[in-house]
Amino acid sequence: MSPLPRRRLGTTDLDVSALSLGSWHTYDRMDFADAVTMIRTAVDAGVNLFDVGVYSVPPMPPVFTDVIWNSIMRASGIPRDEYLVSAKLWLEGFGENGFRPQLENAFLRGGFDVADLVILGDIRTEGVVLEDFVEDLGALTKAGLIRAWGVNNWSATNIRRLREIAAERGLPGPVIAQLKYSIGRRSIPDGEPFGALFADGFAMQASDVLEGGILAGSTGQSREIGRDPGGVREAMREQVAGIAEVAEQLGTSPARLAVAFTLTHPANVTTLFGATKLTQLEDNLAAAELVERVGAEELRALVEPFWVDRGIVDPEGP
């Protein structure tokens, strides 16, 4: 298998692998030795970006997947300078000391002292002050604690405003949006509002690409999965058989086809997925070769009938 390609993240000095590994509901469901083997395999294949969030805040039950990831990386023996870490920061935790307490807690739990990338969580409340976020992240960048930042599922309008504020104040602005993007969910990343941002050099990280395993053929829900914008998840379940037929025609798996589709978007610098088995990882890693074999245009045409959120979800974003 050829090493994964890498792409430059906007105007930063970060080169990120076409595929990146997430931590949500993954490592806490694995045998520890198996997880170490999986991580070593991923890095050997060229994966260099790990998304590591602190997914437990009071009064939620404690979650330790990021702490387990810390132990996995130490056991793997992979030097810190051979991989990048993307951390999550939640707007609900932004207080009088900004994001710094959250970030330091992520460092403590994850065992790293610099976040190569931080992603701001969804806007869930009214009255957020975008200027405060830009100023605070600028200070964290200046302090050498973060290298770049982006957002998770924000609207194109709010992202554009963040970039304007940053430019006005001479501060680093957001360079990437983590967006739901899959065979079934395409309206936002493929729409005109984000198209204008992408044309201006803004980047995307595709996430929720398997819809919690549904697009890989696992139609029963065995774990918590993300929000369902537009209420289209049931419609996606109804498309699983058709997606499997297309995958069979191509001599591949539904999961590999789903991951490969996301790699065809020109603004997508990296596709984020979670894996709890080595076989899942290896299947997904082969997605880049599937794109090369079939071609991006042909792949997009083959899965066009399964785009279920078209005309339902506003391309502007939440």
C-alpha cells in the first residue's frame, strides 16, 4: 500500500495526512494491546493527525478515551515529532480565563504540551462574542500552546466573520472546519456558501463519514453517534443496500467506498474516522487507492443517488 498523501493546511506550516484518526468512543472499547498495534499500523501507513477530545465535562459521566490514547501513544514508542494532535475546545467552557484552563486539562489528560490544531465545538447558545474567541486563540498561539485553529459545524457566515475579525486585528484566524460529510450528507460542504470559503483557501476536515457505522452496513445503533441535521438518518439507513451494491461492483467494501467519496472533495485536507479494529483501519486506509483506481469524478457520479439531505439541510450550515 502506498503511503497516504499529505496536504498543506491553509497558510500554516502543517502538512496533514489524507486520513486522520478520532478518539470518540473508540479506545475505551478496545483491548489495549490491540489499540497499540492499530496506532502503530496507522502511523506506518502515513497517518499523522490524531483528533483527541476531552468528551466529559460535569455533570456528564466521566469518559477516559483521551487518557487511554495518552497511554497508547507512550506504549507505541512513536516520537511526538512524528504526529500532530488536534484538540477540542468547548464554547460552554469559555470563562474569564478564556480557553486556557480547558486546553491545559487536555494537555494533562492527553500527555502533550502543544496542540498542533484546536477545533472549537458547536455553537449551542445565543450571545457568543466571536471577537473574544479570536483574541483568546491569538494569545494561545502567541504563547506557543497552539499552532492553528478551526471550528466544528459552524455556519459559513460565522466562519467568514471570524476570518474578518482576525484580519482586522492582525491575528491568526480559523483555517479549517470540521464538517459532517458523507455519501448521504453533502448539502453543506458541497453548497455555495462554503464553496466561496473554500475558494478563498479555507479547508475542510470531513467527519461523521460513516454515520456511526451505518454507511459501513451496521444499521443497528450500538453506541452514541452524532446529531442528525435534517432528520435524514433513517433515509440513510434505507440506502445501505444500494451503497453495498455499488461497492460490490467496484470490488470494495461499503466503508471503503464511503471514506473514498470524502477524499474526492477538493477542499478536504483530511478525513476523520474512528476505528476499533485493525481490519477497519486497514479497510479505510485503502480508500485513497480506490480513488486513484476509479477516479474522483466517477466515484461521485456512482454515489450521487444516495445524497439524502439535498434540499433538506440549509447549505449555509447551522
